[in-house]
Amino acid sequence: MSLRDRSAARKLDKRFRMSRPQRSSRPARRDAPVRRTAAEPTLAAIGQELARIEAHLRKAEEPLAPALARVAPEWVESARNLVHYVALRQHELRELQLLLQQRGLSSLGRSESFVMASLLEVRLRVAEALHASGEAAETELEGLFERRGHAVSSQMGEFFLHSHTRAAFGPKPEGRHVYVMVTAPGAAEADRAWLERMLRAGMNVLRVNCAHEGPDEWARVIEALGAARRSTHLDCRVLMDLGGPKIRTGPVAGEAAVATWKLARDPLGRVAAPARVPIRPASRAAVPSELPVLLLDDEWFARLRRGDVLHCRDTRDKRRDLVVRSVTATEAVADVGKRTYVVEATAFQHRRRGRVLCRGHARIAGGATAGIPLSPSDVLVDTARAVEGHGARRTKQGRVAEPAIVSCVPPEALAKVAVGHRILFDDGKIEGVVERVDGPDLRVRIRRTAKPVVKLRAEKGINLPDSELPIGALTAQDREALAFVAQHADLVGLSFVRSPADVEELHRALGSAPLGIVLKIETKAGFENLPRLLLAAMRRPPVAVMIARGDLAVELGFERLAEVQEEILWLCEASHVPAIWATQVLDTLARTGIPSRAEVTDAAASVAAECVMLNKGPHVEEAVVALVDILRRMERHRYKKRNMFRRLHVSTLEEHGSP
């Protein structure tokens, strides 16, 4: 126990201490009542502490009366329970919990969904014992009975959570309570056949990431899902995830972008499928994509047909044939049977049935670019100025004459960064601390890198966990996407939400559109403000919370992730809001077809949430089947924080004869 914990325990023990009976020198009779030890609080003292906590919980409601009045009527009791839970957790309860357990009473350790009722139940049991010994009045018992009757019970809390879950994610899946969400790949892959397989495997919610592709591709995916639902007679909700504000590195000087496409391989390293190459007209260059994209002039793209071949010699002078497999008005997809590296100087021949139709150069979107090499103890200048990034410039003797520099987009993200604040790049692969602020420039000392040398490239994410960000959660691109989302989705994901103002802004942007909202908790500020975010979101249900564990680990540190995800689950249960367990669930299985032991254990722990999200991968169907099986098994053992004691089919300890 830490010094801080010991101090808190001593203060609580001092508050409990009452007058104690004097020790007697005479030997105790065998039938004499067992006397309490000198340090043990009396039952009356425990009752007084419980009464003090109840008073604190009720007082916590008073300043929040205006906020509770704005909550949707059917969510008011859930909001009040959340207020009670947050107030309860402001107390150091561990010593009290041990004292309650020793007397066979509830320790309040599983009271998230019915805080006041749980507290009153314990108070009532203590008061009944005190009343039997003449230490409590009948009126006190009557008051406790009446107040308990008006509090949200365990059954009501469970009912609220289940009904709110169904409102967000649809009808309860057959044979389990936990829903499965799957992230859709690109529109070329997420066709009707793929979606039918996902539905039959057990998918209940389809997630469309609005940071990739655009309305034309999203429409194709949702249309294919509608056809798959009709053919399978299976329900599936749609969550469309807004991209949110992307704080990223600016351009970096160096060589041209290089695009490469990898072949899909099975666990034994054998080629399972050719590489997929997206091809688009140049007018759609700005549409995000998960893979590098070849961009053809619009007139050239219009001539593409299924079966055409784009022939080239790649950067290693290897002959490569990209065979067009599908063509739509906005995107074509080609297959190539070997690893291919292409730059914008690569010349292509467009062939059809062996005849060359035209020659030309394609542009590239999404290829890898030059990077800034960084190691621990290096200095990097992160600037709000519009400059081209570059590595450190050195003298002939090797001394740094000018440190490495990279710009930040948008530049206003750096406005409130101060000395001592951490700054992380590329999903935490590079971590530094600000040593000096010179106007728009931050001098950053690199403290840690994922490898001895890591290259920082353009368009890589920047995290500022210690700084206040003067940027709203809704971007101009998000507002454009909302026009489509409001017509086609059941839920909208609010990315990088940090304050109640972000939630209110989304409410205004949605107008009267009947969409549920998913609060994506992926920043330090979002985690710390979660109770306030929940109260704001309850004004317009349905509501759900996504635990975006990847970004949270970057912002808060991997060592805190297990603790933080548990706290988010507790707050969600206290507010009767369904939680989504997200990021890298069965990720190795989805990518390679073989799971790791650690991720199977992680998937089993996800039964504490109401929904589990899987990302895309060539083996995602296998991952869905495996996850459904794990969830069904684990639901027989655990519900939220409660262990369920079903009969175990193991050998007994009885003797069955000699071996």
C-alpha cells in the first residue's frame, strides 16, 4: 500500500473510531460475546460513514440540476445515477469496503448501474442490526425503506442498459448479448458477397470510416449491405465514423513518392491473392484511400475496360502487368501478380487484347515519401510556419548546423503548446518534449523512438496530450460528410471529442436527423471529460461510447491503458450507455489467419463491453466467427464485473480408486 493510501486509510479509521470497552483482567467466559479489537470501528460508526456518503451523493445533484433538466426524459434516471457514481468515486472507499465485506454486506464494488439503491440497501441492513440492539430508531428504518423504493434498482439499471444498447445497435444477437462491429474495407472489396459472409459469420454493425474514400464509394457499400440484409434476412446497423480534426506533419523535402502494392499471403508465406491496385481519374486525387492509388488523366481513365492491361517497368526495371478486374465511373481495380514499385516517372502502356491503345505517365496518391531521420536526444523544430520539412543540416565535421524541422497542419494546433508539454508523432513511434517556444516554432527534444532511427514522413499524426487544442471536433470535411451520413447511417461517430461543446456542435449540425451518436474516446481530454460528455450526449439519444484504445495508448501511455479502459467501462455502466471495445481486437487473426495468445485473452475480456469492433483484414471472416464463439463462451462466465458460477465440468477431488 502506498503512503498516500495508508494516509487515507488512517484518516478513515480515525473517523470511525468510537469509545471502546475497557479490557478486563478476568478470563472471558466461553459463552461471552466476542469483543472488537482496539482498531475495529463499531457498526454504528460504519452506519454514520454510509449516511455521510449518501448526503454527499444527494448534494452532488444540486449544482447539476440545469444539466439534468436538459437530458432526454427517458434518460434522466441514468443521468442521475451517473452523477451519484462520480460523487461516490470521489471518496476513498477501500477501507470501508473491507469492513463491509467482513460483516457479510455488499462492498458497493458492483454498484455502477444502481449506485443509490446499493448504498441504501447496505445502510438498511446496518440500520436493522442497530435497531435490533436498540441503537437505531424505527423512523430511520422507515426513511431508508422509502428512499430505497424510489432509487434505481439493480434490475432497473440492467434494463436501462439493455434497452439503450438495443436502441443503438439493433435487436439482440441470437445466442449472445454482445454485438460485433466490423470495419468495412474499400468499396471494391465490400461488395454484396463479402457483406453476406460477414452477416452470416455474426456481424451486427458495419462501420464505415469516412476518413477514406467518399460518398460514391460509401453509397456502393451501403447499397450492397441492403442487398445482403435482404438475402440473409439478418439485421445490421450502420455506423459512419467522421474523420475529425487531423493534426499531421506537413510536406517533407526529398524524393518523389513511391507506391508499392503487396501480395496477400497465407500463414506459410504462400501467395494467397494478387496485389490490389486502385486506379482513379485525376479529378478524384483528393479522395482518401487505404492503398496507394494510380491517377490517370480523366480522358485516359474513361477508356479503361475490364480485362485491359497497364504494362510498365517498375523502379527495379521489373516487367509488371496490372490487369484491370473491375471498372466503375469513379474507380477501377487492377491485379498484379508480383510486388510492384512505381514512381510518377514510371511510363505505362495501356494494352487491350495485345494492342497498345496509348502511352503515358500516371500520378500517385498515398505513396511513401522521404522522411526525417530521428533518434533519441535529437532536436526537432515543429513549426506553425508553412515550410518544407527536412532533416538536420550538418557541417563537414558532422556537427548540427541547423536542426531538423517539420511543419504542423493545421498550424493553430500549436497555439497553446508550452514548455514541458509532450508531443508525439506517427502513432507514438516518436516522442519528444518541448524545450523552448520561439514564436511559431517549438524546439522539441526527442526522448524515445520505436527503433534506433525512425523516419518522420509527411502526413503523419501528431498528438499533443498535455496541451489544450483550440480546434473543434467537427471539420469542414465532416460537415460535408454529414449530409450523406444523416440519410444513410444509423449512428455517427464523433472522432477526437474533447468537450461538451463538441457534442453540442454535432447536435446542431445534425438538426432533426434521427441518428445515434458514438463518442469516440481517443484523447486524454476526452477521457478526463467523459462524465460531462455523457451528460451532453444524453440530451439526444441513442448514445454509445467507443473506447479507441490505440489513440488512448498513445496519449496516456501503454502502461495506463488497462486501467483507463476499465474506468471508461465503469462510467458507461453507471450511465447505462453501451460501450464499444475497439482497436486491434483479434488483429493478428484478421491479418494472418492465426491468432496470438494475448489477443485471444483480450477478446475474452471484451465481454465486459456491449459491442466489440474488429478491423478489416484478409481473414476478418474467420476473426468474426472466432470472436462470436469466444463471446458466447465467456458470457456464461462473466457479466460486466460479476463472475457467473456455472457448473464446471472438471474432475472432483474425490478418490476413485488407486491408479
